[in-house]
Amino acid sequence: MGRIFQRKNRKGYYLQVAVPRELRKELKTTSIVRKLSNNKSESFSMKKEIEEKIKKELRDLKNKNLLDKKESYKDEYDMRIDNLYMKFNHEYFQKNLVLNEKAMVLSYWHCIGHEADFKEKNSYQIVKFFNLEIIIHNYKGNLWAIENSCPHRGTKFFNTNRGNSKITCPYHGWTFTPDKAFIPRKDTFKDEKLINDARPKEWKIRNINGLIFISYKPLFSIQEQLGDEVFQIICLIGESIYQNYSSQDIVFDSNWKIAIENALEPYHISMVHKNTLAPLGISNGQNKLYDWASIFHDKIKSSKLKKTKRLFEKMLKIKFDFEGYWSLYLFPFSMISSTEATTFAHQLYQPSPKLDSTICLTKLWCMEPNNKKYDESLKCFYKSVSETNLQIFKEDAEICSQINIESWNEKPLNFESTLEIKINHFRNCLRKSDKLVN
Ligand code: FES
Ligand SMILES: [Fe+2]
């Protein structure tokens, strides 16, 4: 509390406010004194306002000091980590990169599926990036993307990853469409403008010949991010896909970067996929590297596979054709691959808030048959491809769970095999992205 007093040999009335202990040293005083007025009653009526003003100035100064202290603590902490990292040359002291990765989530276009995955009205799919969930939803035939968090009090609209429903919050029933909102008992909300503007957080969505991309605040247009060549390929694949055969979630007990790097190299096939992928005879192949994408392609010599291909060529409308095994990686989280262009598999590696967990959403997409009479034999084929793919992913998940995240860093690989070129390309993308998002 401030007090009013008069000074010896001076006219008027003064206000004295005590300075908090922690600021006394800096201000070199224990109290602040301000003249109010020469008139006694005027001075008393001014007291409250001036006292509040002085207290506010003191509070602001205190807060600023606290912030400065925090900043210097942070610098000191960063410095210590840098020093320890240099001293031991061990990844144990790496800086936590998750902040940059979260910025990356918001800055890039992510291929999350194909419109064939959302054929029915009100069908939806949720994708998860760290602790952010995005719903892609079919509203009367049009797809839109919003965060899975009600603007009212943050309840999740849905708690299953895929399904069919309107966007209605289970808590108080707020319901949204792309351009309307229904809010029960709207009359009880005081601020009319605020309640009329209530919307879930919306993401940008693009459809490239059926393939669906989402982003929150993209650094590039999709065409720029993919580059002309990959964009053309995406157009062709998008056009070829006719149906979603299956969607499955596979849990990797490993960091998302470890799961991606595993998917980027064929080096492990003979050890990890002895009975599943290895019999195809995938070998060195060829790699093509783009700014934010990479392609691996290997012509497989298996005569059995060639025979099957000839059979399927008659049955399917194949628009993007190639021989052998082909796989396209789209930075940061998605992958589209195919054997002999007869089906396409899509994987979305979704990073989790837990450093050692990734949910890989994998889909099998099929092409349009040339004739209905092939339906049954194609179904059998898709069933066996889907089962084999699942087995391959389980083998990948198992080996990835044995890799320690602390053995990983963003630097180029220490031992570099030509079979692992795409890993270095991926790490290079991460380093480039770190610079761009900061
Ligand atoms: S939290 Fe969603 S309606 Fe209340
Ligand atoms: Fe693998």
C-alpha cells in the first residue's frame, strides 16, 4: 500500500510506494516517490490511479526480468548440450529435434490418401501427426479437412481413426459443415459475433487426379514441392486408382524417422524379408532424387512375375505402367509403391508424441477391371497381396523396434552404401527443412 506524505520545506503532497525486494538492487531504491498535487483533497482522489500506475510499472519490470532470466537459462542449457555433444561425440547429447518436426508437419503437403478411400458420404479418416489429429471428411461428395478438436472446449469429434459420421461433437452437440455451424442453445452465449464465428481449425486440401494432399500453412505450392516430373507421376497414379481394397494401421515401436529410413533402402530385404520380399529378387535398382521426393525402381527378372503381369494386363486398366518394383517417397511421411503396376500401396508414417512410436497407415489401392467377369480372380489376388504386404510391414516393424533412437542423427550416414542413398537424401531433406521452418 502506498502512503501520502508531505516533505520538509516543499509544497504539496507526495505518494510513496514500496519497491519489491527483488527489484531494489536494480532500481537502487526501496521506494518510489511521486508528487500528486498541492491540494490535499485532490491528492487523495488521485492516489489510487497513480499508485496503480506505479505498481504496473514495477510488475512489468519484474516480468521482463523473469523472461530475461529464462532466456539466459535456455542459452546456458543449449550451450551445455553443445559442449557435451562435442566432448563425447555421442548422440546421447543431441538436441531435441521435435520442435522443428512439428513445424515441418504444418509446412509441407502430405499425401494422406485417395478419394477412393472416401467413397461414401460422411466417410472420414483421421491422420495423426504428433499430438495433432486431422479429420478428412466427405461432405456431400466434397472433401474438407479440419482438426479433431471442437472449438467449444476441445473435445475430439471422433475417437476412431476411420468411420462414417457427421461432424458433431459428442459433448454439447456442436455440429459443423464446410460452411455452416449448428450450436445448441446459441441464445445463451453472450458474445453473438464470437459464437457466430466459431469454427474448427481448417486445413488446406488439394485433389490431384484423386490423390489427396493436406497442409496447414504450406511453404510451397504442391507443384513446387513435388517438382514437375513427380507431379506428372502423381497425376497418373491418381488417375489409375479405382478402389480402396484395404486400410490398416501398423504400430511401429520406433521413431518415425527410423521407420522411414527402413522403407527407403533395399539393403535389408535378404535378411529381414527372407520369405516375403526377397524371393522377388529385388537388387541394386536405380534411384532418382528430387528436391522433396525420391524414387527407387528395379526391374525384377522373375519369369513367374512376368507371366502374372501378362495376365493382369488383360484384366486391368493400367495407366501408369512399369516393370518390376517401384517405390516413390514423398517427404516427409508418405510412400507409394507397387510391383508391376498392378496395385499400389500407400503408407503414411504418422509420428507420435512418444518418441519411440509410429503408426503406419497402409492402404492397398486397385485399378479398374476391364470386365466384371474378372472380379472374383482379382479379389483373390488383392487378398494375397494385402496379406503379404501386412507380413512385410510386421517384419519391418519388428526390426525397427530394435533400433535405438539415440543412435540416430541428422548427419549423413557414417557408412554409406549405394543401397542407402535415399537415406542420405532423406536426412538432407530434414536438414533443409530445419532451415526453412525456422
Ligand atoms: S466441447 Fe464440443 S460442443 Fe462442447
Ligand atoms: Fe522392409
